[in-house]
Amino acid sequence: MNEVIQTINQIAEGIKPLSIAVAGIALVVIGLLWMFAKDPQKKEMYTGWFVNVAIGFAIVWLGASIVTWLGTKTVGFSG
């Protein structure tokens, strides 16, 4: 059981840096698209994308943090 919990924790810890990189790249690209957009409707669309990426990043980060935290609270976990 400890091996399973350690594996899950390693996956959760590996997702955190990856999510930062993916969200950062997405936010930079969306920011550039927003800056060069001339149509107000497109600017509004890019603003929505920005918010969705930020929310998605928060959900992934929080989920990985909860998994890591629960792994340390599991009975019998020695790791």
C-alpha cells in the first residue's frame, strides 16, 4: 500500500511543475493574441480564455496539492 501511495504522490508532485509551464505558455500566447487583436469581440474572447486557463491551472494545482496532503495523512504511510 505504501508503494501505491508513494507512486500517486510522485505523480501529483510531477504534475505541479508541468502545470506551471503549460499554463505560463498558454497565458503568454493568449496575452500576445489579446495585445494584437483589433476587434473588441476577439479581445473579449481572449479575456475569457485567460480566465479559463487561470481557473484550470488553479484546479490542477489544488487537486495535486490535495492528493499530496491526503497521502501524508493516510494511516500506515511511512514516507
